[in-house]
Amino acid sequence: MGIKHFGMNNSANSYSPGPEIPFREQELSKFSQTLQDLMAASAVESSTEQEILDLEKQGLADRTQWLLNPPEPPGLLRAFKETVSPFGNKLQSLNRQSRPKRVVSVLQEVFPIVSWCQEYKAKKFKNDLLAGLTLASLCIPQSIGYATLAKLAPQYGLYTSVVPPLIYAVMGTSREIAIGPVAVISLLLSSMAAFGLFRSGFLVDFLSHAAIVGFMAGAAIVIGLQQLKGLLGISHFTNKTDVMSVMEAVWKSLYHHHWNPHDCILGCSFLIFILTTRFLGKRNRKLFWLPAIAPLISVVLSTVIVIITRADKHGVKTVKHIKGGLNPSSVHQLQFNSPHVGEVAKIGLIVAIVALTEAVAVGRSFASSKGYHLDGNKEMVAMGFMNLVGSFTSCYVATGSFSRSAVNFSAGCETAVSNIVMAITVFISLEFFTKLLYYTPVAILASIILSALPGLIDFSEAFRIWKVDKLDFLACMGAFLGVVIGSAEIGLLVAVTLSFVKIILISIQPGIDILGRLPGTDVFCDVNQYPMAVKPPGLLIVRIKSSLLCFANANFVRERIMKRISNKEDEDTKEKDGRTIQLLLLDMSNLMEIDTSGIASLEELQKHLDSKGIKLAIANPRWRVIHKLRLVNFVGKIAGRVFLTAGEAMLADQK
């Protein structure tokens, strides 16, 4: 069977039948299958619409059954797998894919570069090349300076700017973040824990933002004081980091003339130059490149000055030998049986928290400005793995630098290729140009580090924290004073302790709200926040101000409700019309979880209300909460008084 194809007969200027083209059976089968699929989809859509109409016609009793008969909630094991598994809740979708697609999906999940490199174009590479070269001009002098801050040989800072950025470019999700050594981590100096491999990105969110603000500011003060040694050319300096010890060392050196004015003049001159270029760069966006290359210009000019004037013969301290070449292997230097393993592990944990928090904060700030999502867990994987490999290749801790990331962003970077360009440039410098840095003054490195510190002190954010939350500000100041007066460990310990004290106080004393209906609406709100809200006569609606009712706060919540009922706090038990409270409705819309202590407190509350002739009802319990209440037959004890909303409970009470 076939159909005729009609075409134009050019010679006769009329239609004539063309050659016969038969349908292939395969095409006919596909067409038939497509038609069946469309009909099936239409039938499903019609069936779905009918089901929705039927559900809308159901009454209050039927809607209560929706609440009382939900599917089984996910267990702890499933929640744990979704949290800990590197692929989270994507395993099911992976299992449904064919093997080739599954391989590609896994590669895209582990190596995000596989996703975006498919759309990479020459124009993007041009922008990334410019950004990477600009980034390298800032990275090289900073890396040398941060290595000296970490009391390491200068080449280790450069090593850290080669391997980690290459790995992050393959595994990271941020397009703007610039990887390498940073000031705060150089101060702490240790290795990164590989938390990201176990999808522990959520741990970063447990560290208080206020604590990080205070810690960074305190660390900036400590780092700045440490740089006085290089800036003033001091010969003997303390290893302590607290303000009093450092100031005492500086005073003794100045008093006994153990410092070099030539270092001071050279360092301060180029510090003023770098800060001036930064000011000009902020005033004029087109001059973004000026503060980026200012540190490199400072290194070159100061080195030339020392060579011409032979200032090293007059006491000016220089960097001297920097070992060049590719990163050497450091696997043989790893010592797991050392007596210092415990101390290193402690510092490593602190460094991991600070480094990861700083990197994710930097990455998210730029991601939000460009409108894309930064995956916290993938960032953890990338940060952990790049530092794990870095520990095998003579690197110390690398993370995202805010100052270099800002330069990368301003230079117009498109992807993480800018990190690759930067790493290659630093490697070329290691291979061919390290000998030129022999006469670079140490005072210049100190001035480069000092110029980067103002960005770590955020006065406006500290003031905002003070206005918004006084307890958060206390944690901020605790971290700041702890670092400045004591040490980095003490500062973090104080801040974290204060943050957890705040969490505990909020958890054990959550309080309750008395709800009323806003006139003209079906919305129930706190009567203290909305004085115009009307409390239904004979009905007291109470909302628990906590997401968890557990052993820590269950008794407190129960006692607060009992006091309301017993009229010990106010006159809520008797309304204006003289009608007493007949029904207490617990609005559980905020309550996400409940334990056995919380259930026991509800049972005691129900008995107390029964003794006073008051009925207990609950509204909008969440999935896991209603599941547990059904398991212990609490729903039966309150005679099935379970409602989807407070409005439905009020209507049922009026009947």
C-alpha cells in the first residue's frame, strides 16, 4: 500500500503524479505508537482532572482522613543515605538510566567541568585567559608572602597555587573563586580534612556567621601585628600571636634598636603605593587591573632598587633562594606515627572549618550576583580532594581567596578555566623566574600581606549583627577578643560555645503563641503581633514556637500551656462574653519532629485538660509528627480531633 506524491510538471505547467513512495512498516509502527501515547496521556489527564474534582467535593471528615492516613514517612536510614551519600537523592534517577547515560551522569556529578565544557567557546576562553593572567600577577607575590607568614619556604606558597587550582577547576562549581593560600589559613597552618567525600557540606552551615566575622577580624589584627617583623626589619621576634606579646616584642626591638629603618622606608613606601592603587581601582571600575598588578609591580621595582643600591649589604632582608621546578612529591614526609599527630589533627579540624566556610561564603557571594547555584557539597568534595592531593605534592592548605576572587570577577572570568591559566602561569614562573626573586625584600612581602588585611575586617557587617541580634554580636566579639587576646583556637572555642548556648536557650525555652483570626480572612496569626486578630469564643488556639518538641523543651512547653489554662499569667481562660474555654487547639504547623518525651508531655497535657473539662485538638501536624502520634494511639485519646487547619477546627467547634 502506498500514497501518491504529486509534483509540478514544468514542461506542461500542470500537475502530474510523481513517483510512488511506500511507507515503511517501522515508520507506521512509530506513528501508531505515538498516537497511542497521546491518547493515553489525554486519558490520564482527564482522569487526573476528574480525581481533583472528586477530591474538592469531599467534606471535613474526608479531609481529616487525608491527614490520618498518609503514606509511611521516610525512615532515618533513608534520610541518612540522602545526607551522607555523595549523590544524595539522585541514586534512584541514576538507576533508571541506561549504562552510558549513567556513566555520563556520574562524571557530571563528580566532575562539573564535564557539564559546562560542552558549551565552552573561544570568546569565553579569551575572557578566562585575561582573568587568569591578571590573577597570576596578584597570586605570585601574595603566595610568597603567605608562605613566609606560615613560616615555610617561599616556594611552598607557589606550589600551593599550582596543584589545588587545577583540581578545583575540574571538580568545583564556582566560576569566580580563586584558589590558593590565604592569610588566615597561613596563620593556622595545617591540612584540610576530606569531609566533602562524605557529603558533609551541611556542617558548614552550623558555624555561626557572626563567629566567622569576628574570627576574621581578629585574625587580621594578629596577622598585621606579625608583619611588623618584616616591615620594620626586626631581627628577634616572638612566636606568640596575642596582642600583648607582639606589642612587647615590637617595643623591645625599637627600644634596643634591633630594627632596620631601610626596611621600614622601603616597606611603607610600597604599602602606600598598593593601597593607593586599590583606592583608584575602587573609584574607577575600568582600572580594576591596577590594584591587581600593583603587588607584582612592587616586587619588581623593589627588587631592582635593592640590586642597584646593594641595599642587602646595608641590612635590608631579602627572600634569597627560592627553589624552582615542578612540585616535588611529599608522600614520604607524611608521618602517621608521630607524637604530634593529635595536635596536628586538632589544628587540621579548625583549619578545615575556617577554610571551608570562607571558600563557600566567597563562592556563594559571587554565584548569587551572577544568578547561578553553588553546590555546597560539591564544593566540600572539591576542597577536600584538592587539599588531599596537595598534601602529596608539597602544598599546604589552599582555599578560596576573597581578594583574588574579586579580581577574577572584575577581570571578567567566565569559568574555572581562569584558575587553570593562573596555575600554568605560576608553574612557568617556578620553572624559569625564581632566581630573579633572590633580591626581593622581605619588607615588600609584609606590605603585600598588610594591604590585603583591611578586607578581612567588616565593620558594617559587625554593626548589622549588633542591630539584628545581640547574642550573635556576643559570639562575634567573643571570637574577635579570643583571637586577639588569646589564640585562634580560643577565639573559635569561645564563639562556637556562645553560638551553641544560644541554640540551647532557644530550644529549651521556645515559648508559645496565642492565635486569632485576622478579620476578613481565614488566616490565624499571633494576637500580640496582630492586635486586631480575633480570638474565637470558647476556643484557645496555641502555636508552639519550635520545630522540635523533645526532652529538652517538652516540659517547659507543657507548663506554659497549663499556666495559660490555669489563668496564672493573664485572663485568657474567660472571654468577653463570659464563655469559658471549651477547646484547646494546638497548631503544630511549626513542629517538624517529636520524640517520646514530647509525646509524654502531650499525654499529660491531655489528662490535665480532661480534669478541667476542656477538650484537646491538634491542627496541621507534620508528616513524622502525625505518624508517631498514631503509633502511640494519641489520636484515639483525643477522640480523633485532628484538623488540617485552624479554620476547620473553628468551624467544627461552632457546630
